[in-house]
Amino acid sequence: MDALIRRIEQIGNPVVAGLDPMLEYIPEHVKADAFAQLGNSPEAAAAAVLTYNKALIDALADVVPAVKPQSAYYERFGWQGMRALAETIRYAKAKGLYVIMDAKRNDIGSTMSAYAAAHLGTVDVNGTVYTPFGADALTVNGYLGSDCVLPCLETGKDIFVLCKTSNPSSGELQDLQREGVPLYAAMGDWCERWGANSIGAYGYSNAGAVVGATYPAQLAELRKRLPHTFFLVPGYGAQGGAAADIAGAFDDNGRGAIINSSRAILCAWKTANTPPEDFALAARKEAVAMGRAINNELHTQLYTGIL
Amino acid sequence: MDALIRRIEQIGNPVVAGLDPMLEYIPEHVKADAFAQLGNSPEAAAAAVLTYNKALIDALADVVPAVKPQSAYYERFGWQGMRALAETIRYAKAKGLYVIMDAKRNDIGSTMSAYAAAHLGTVDVNGTVYTPFGADALTVNGYLGSDCVLPCLETGKDIFVLCKTSNPSSGELQDLQREGVPLYAAMGDWCERWGANSIGAYGYSNAGAVVGATYPAQLAELRKRLPHTFFLVPGYGAQGGAAADIAGAFDDNGRGAIINSSRAILCAWKTANTPPEDFALAARKEAVAMGRAINNELHTQLYTGIL
């Protein structure tokens, strides 16, 4: 997790931009070009997505440490979408961004090794080695236990295991308690175990956790419970989380979490009365403003002794 | 779930063939052709996979009711692998097979809707509707609760929710008990709730469950507990489950489950001293033999009153 934390420190912004390209988020002129060239096809949709993503990445690469493409929004455009996903990741990495593949993969050991190779590692084809997707981190659903986590960690890359997710129904299973310990905390305890052999320079391991901004009490509780587990925090902005809600995700040094925003950044051009041509600039301004709001909140809470 | 059950009855074989194409499972002559044409590239690997899958589908289509491609083994070959996956599904459906996409997807509601569209539904691109992958069923990890299940059921297709998985570490979280009810049973109870509005002609709903053959006691326990939940049972064969182990998955009518086998069918040509050219015939024989072993076991247990 050191590479991510170092980039957060350098840029001074604990925000990851989620790249979840719904077609309605993409300005008309970008889509019109793609449809004119390729018809109303998945190829055209994927081309529009890639053009949009590249412009966003250009505008964001020096103000956020990381991007997080959400696999579903690419799978939705079939293999053509997956090609745009692979090209998005390659482009983002070339610009120095840390890339979190948000795919929430999970399976038994042998199959999980295939997912790990696909998203974090390399694959050998008849003696030639290549990198299918090449992300720096993968989100993982830990319901299957160690078998679905360790193959990812063996690549030396990072993972984020779902603990307490941001959605309204997350409590149906994640809040079930055994001897006073909810399932999400038991999952968090496993993250500490899974990460024990990979604790880096900042005290955090390669086995991070996903904890939603929409549950601020659990976020603060888990921060205290899991000292070596870095948090990926979704749910900020469109899902309802605010700067005050995520302060508890950070440690006394102001580290320990990266906060995701997708819609607020991607659609900033729609809400800010921006000309559509300036969509990437609007995204940049929103990412900077969000980082400032979080940093202000952290500073205030540190200063007043709440943290 | 009616379409699947009807096909099982027609064919008389409760076996689904898992299509998990590792390159080492594919006979040399199939790979050699692909590498000669396309070099040592992901395109070549994907082409070899597709040729292999089509031959298997041709040989299996009248002896098994369903096939289950495992997404990881296609993602491993990047977008080229995903193209082979889409073409495999299209080919299998054209041959009348029911297709279970084993991708264990899961996410919050809006993102889950994108996965449901990708794998079970359709997508609109500027007024033109197309089908990205087009499976009949999707495996789903239910850790996020209803939000990650209902968007799939809204398509009218089937799902299989992970309850008790076949891998060695499945108990780490799935066996945690709350007031005597293990998590896997609580997940099963949710399957009954999620499926309540889609119970079909055979008494089973569109919300099935994944329960591993490697845990026969839990399999029999869940069959009794979840009367409307159809089971997808992995772990037979290579993972250690035998015919006697899965008898408990079936109801008094000999219905209620479909048993997956991947490696034993895919690699039958390696174990049966078959010429590599006859790999598909060997797979067919293995699928028939497996169905016969299961049907014999069910018949014996029904006859002796164990069931």
C-alpha cells in the first residue's frame, strides 16, 4: 500500500476519482463523434467512454493520486467495453496514477488465481508474458475466506476487501452479530490477519478494506479496530456521505484512507453550469474542492482535538 | 428456474459442464493451429479457447442441460478472452443449452444494475438495443444484501447466490453462528425471501443458491431448510465430492439441484487414454457417466428410503 500512500502525500489529496462511465455522463459532442464514426454500436459506446476517460485522466492526473474504474460499467458494453477498460488503465498508469480496479472479484483458490493474474498480474501464452489489465489494486469480496484473498496478495499488489459497504441494505448480512462482533468487523479482523506479512513503511498492509462513508460510526469504529488496514471509502457525495462523515476514517497522522467520488466528479460539468466542452476541467475543479473540504475537516478535527 | 429444470428432466441428467478453459486443458493440436495463425498472443489463446469450447458444446449439447463458463478463465486473456466468452455463450444458447455465467458479481444497486444488464439483460446504445453476454443465469455474491440481488431478478432471469462454497476456507466467515444459525444458512434464508415472488411450476424460485458438494451435511441441511431454492452444486470430482455426497441436495422428487463438474469433464481425454483428437467425445462420455452415477445414487437412496 506504500505506493498509494506516497502518492496521496505527494499530491496532498486523499481522493480517488471513480471512473464509472454511464453514457448519460458523457457530453453529447463526445458521443456524437463516436456514433458518427462507428454507428450505434458497442464499439461506439466503448470509444466514447475511452475518449471521455482519457480527457478526465489528463485533467486529474496531477490533482488526485488514483483512479478507480468500476468494471460493471465496462462489462455493460461487452468485450468492446473491456477493451476500453484495459486501455483506460494503461493510459492512467502512463500518467502516473495508481489504479484501483473495482471489480469485487471472489472465487475458490484456483479460480481466484486466474482473477489475480487477469487484474493484478501477468499471463503466459506459449512462452510470451503479457499483462491483461494491469491494475495496482483490486477490490475483493471476502465471503469465501482466505482462499479468495491470498492469490491476490501473492502478486505483491494491493487489495481492498469489502467490510462494511455503503449501500442501504449492507446491514442485512454485514451487521449480523456473533458474541457482540458484527460480521463486518469479523471481516475486518481477517484483513488484519491477511495483511500481517505485508505491513509497509506507513504501517499499513497490502490488504485494505472497503468501508462506506454512509456509515460514519462504523467507519470510526473500524479505524480504531484495524490499525494496519488501509480504507477505501465509497459513498461520499452522491450517495450521501459528507466531509464530516469520513473524518473518522483517518488516523492521528491524517493517513489511513482514500475517499472515492464518482458521480460528483464525472458529472461536475452538469451541475456547475459549465460548457460541455469543459467537462474535464469541471471534474478537476470538483476533485480539488473535494480534497480541500476533506483536508479542512481533518485539520479542524485535529486542531480541536476530536481526532 | 423452470427452463433449467425442464431441460434437466428432458435430458435426464442433472449435470452442468463447467467451461473453465485453462490452456493446459486444451489439446496441443488445437493450440498449435491458433498459435500458428495468430502468434503467441492473447488473440491466439482466446481463439484456441473458443475452438475448444465449440467442440465441447457440440459433443455435450444433447447429454447435459447446461454449461457454466467461469468468467475468470476468460478475463485472464483480457478483452480478447471476454470476446471468446461472449461467443461461447452465443454458441451454447444456439445449441439449446441453458447458460450459467459463473462470475460471482456483487455491488451496490446502481452498479449491480449494470452487471445485470451486462450478463443477463440488454443495453441501449443510442436507441439500438443489444445483448452484451446474454446468459440465462448469473452467480451472485450476496454479502451486500438485497441491493445486489434484486437488480438481477428484475431481468426475469435466474441467479445463484453463494451460500456455502466448496473451498477449504469457506467456513472462516460462512460458518460464523448467530444464535445457532450459521451465516450460510442466514444467506439461504435470504434466498427464500428474494425468490418469494418468482416461484415456478416445479416449486423453485428464480433465486437459487450455490452450495458445495464438499460439505454434504450442510448441503442436506440446506435442502430441508430452503424448499423453494434450487441449488447449483460445485465441488464434485476434482474438488473431492462424490455421488453419495450430493444426494442430499435433491428433494423427494429427485429435483432441486444441478451438479457442476469442470475439470473431470474438460480433462477426460487426459485421464481416459483417449487420442487428443477425441477430447470432445471423452468429455461427452464423462458427462454421461457422471449423470449415471448420480442418478444411480439417487435411485438407490430413494429405494432404500434414505431420501
